[in-house]
Amino acid sequence: MKIRKVLFSACLLLLVSSTVYAETLKIGLNYPQTGRYKDQGLQQRLGAFLAVDEINKAGGVMGRQLELVIRNTRGEPAQGAKNTAELIDREGVQMVFGGVSSAVAIASGKAARDRDRIYFGTLTYSNATTGAEGHSHMFREPYNAWMTAKALSQYLTTNHANDDYFYITADYTWGWSVEESVRKFSGTEDTQRHQGVKTPFPRALITDFREALEQAEASDAKVLMMVLFGDDMVRALNVAYEMGLTKKMQIVVPNLTLGMARQVGPTIMEGVIGGSPWVWNAPYELNYPRGKEFVEAFSARYEMRPSTAAASAYSIVYQYKDAVERTGTTNTARLIRALEGHRYTFLKDEQYWRDFDHQNIQTVYVVKVKPRNTIIADEYSSDYFSIIDSMPGDQAAQTREEWEERRREAGKPLSL
């Protein structure tokens, strides 16, 4: 009888041990499968799944397989926050990441904070994400509007110092943030000379873009700053080409991605200038071995080149893995401490998570779209960007004093 009990207990222990060992470590991706930013959302999904598969094939995270649970934000802040709550409360995810619209990322990040989970922002460029709306549980992987503007303005003030600008800006937090920052650093704060117009978001029509572009044409400005993203930028740039503005004005798209360039096409995109935290050709031109590995794995798997959205999602999954393994836990408080100030080299040169605002500090690139023949010569017809300038992350980012000033203006505490 005693022997049977011992055997039964041993079997139970083995069963429990096997169950614990087999338990997956869930992470949640909150991204737009539909809406104006769906292409950027798809790139996040592809990059995230590639990272998860690689990690699982290599043994997982501390012996546990990663499980990626996904939700569609539809580009709507309320839906993003609802998804985040559901991912944590129902699915049991230990970390959430994603976003394209900054308004979505901000709302989602607050929902994660309320449930004591880290939220990593992928494509969220508004200064507010890690500025006025920043908090202890939000970490932004890409650059922000301030960093973009500072790097772009370094190039523009050298090459377009005396030119008049015209701004067409998406009327929401990201658009306001980018325009304000570019005006500040490019010396175009005089709105009488450097005019601009806001376009509705998220439901702008072609007629809205045409009316805005007609005002740009009438202004006789030499630089057209198109503070638009995703499908909005694609549609507006097509209209600008039809109107002949791409020949008359220097088109600048502050946050330029490969996905948007591919949607517009090489003929229309030629000569457009923009900013980017990462482009797929950078690892080859600047010799970043791990970046090359990512590009080649992504290209082979999906038969396309990765965009900055894919690189951001891919990097976040690996950064989360690294933090869990360095601390030996998924405890949120300990992971936050482990991330703060952490320096690493992954797909580009050295980056780090700044401790006081959780902004990822990294090199900012200024890029210009290449001629059509060069673009299509690539195996995947995607060699769009020449790197024409860059700025180190510490030079591009806000100082602590500048960050505190913004927090003070918003009535927020001067620490997270």
C-alpha cells in the first residue's frame, strides 16, 4: 500500500513538473490589422513572429517557449486600451507591445500600467509618449519627434536655409508634436512666412489633401513638410505628384518608412527626404553583423525587406527576453529596473534605455529616396534609401532639463 502511495505521489510530482515546464511565456502584440496604418502594423507582426520563432528554436526564455498573442487596435485609442486590458486580464500576458498611432500607444500604455505590466511602444513618435504622458511602465523603442526634428533640421538648415516651408500636418498628437519640433529646430516658427494647414485624423479624405496641397502650391514655398503617416501620406503624395508639386518643391516626410515608400512606388518617391531610426541597408553600409542577420532572415522568410516597424518589434521581443534572463524573473518592477540605463548593440550601433524617461537613445538617420533604377535593382525592388546624414542619439534627444520643462508645463511629476 505504501509503495503504491509513493508511486502515485511520484507520478503526481512528475505531472506537475512537466506542466510547469511546458507553460508558455505569453507576450501581447497590440497593433493595427486594419485602418490607415495597417501596413506598418503588418510589419510589426512579421518582425515579432520572426523573433518569437527564433527564440523558441533556441530554447525559449529560461526554458519556457514564448507565445505571441495578438489583437487589432484598428488605429483607435479606446480599442488599444481595451485590447491591452484583455491581453493581461484574460490571456495572462506578461508584457504588451505595439502601436503605430501615438494616441493608441499612450492609451494602451496606461492600461498596461494600471495592471502592472510593461508596455513597449513600437511606432509611436509623439514627444508625449515618453514626455508629458510618460510613466514608469512605458518604454519607447524608436526615436521621437524631437529627435527626428533635430536630425532633419541639421540637414535642412544646411541645404534649405533661406527657403520658405509649408506644413501639411495630421491633426492629432503625433502631428502636432512633429510640426512643433521641426519648426523649433529648423527656424520656421514664423507661421506667417512658413504657413501650414491641418488635415483631419483619422478620417481625412482625398479632397482634404487636395485642398491642403493647393494651399501649399499657392504659398510659393520651396519645402513641403508633409507631417502625415501611413495611408494618409501615401494618398497625399500621390495627389502632390499629380499636381506636379514633387518637381517644384522639396518634399520632406519626417517619419519615412519602407512600407510607405513601397506603397507610393519608386517613380513618385524619388528625391523625397525623411528621418528614420533604422533602414534595412544600414547594417550593410555601416557593418552591423546582427542587423545583417535580421535582414537576411526576414527577407528569406517573407520575400520582402524589413521596415523600421519590423525591426522595432523584433528588437523589443529580444530586449524583453534579455531583461527576463538578466533578472531571472518576469516580475515587472525588477524588469523595469533592469531596463533602465541598459546599453546594448543589436541591429545597429549602441542604444540604451534612458533611466529618467524610458526613451530609447539611438542614432537618427536622415535619408533620401534613390532613383527608380537603383531601387528596382534590388532583389526585392526595395533599395529605397540613401543615408545622407545622421545624428548621435544623445545629441538628438531632449536633455533632462528640457524633459522636466515639458513635464512641468503639463502639470506632471518630474520623475516617473
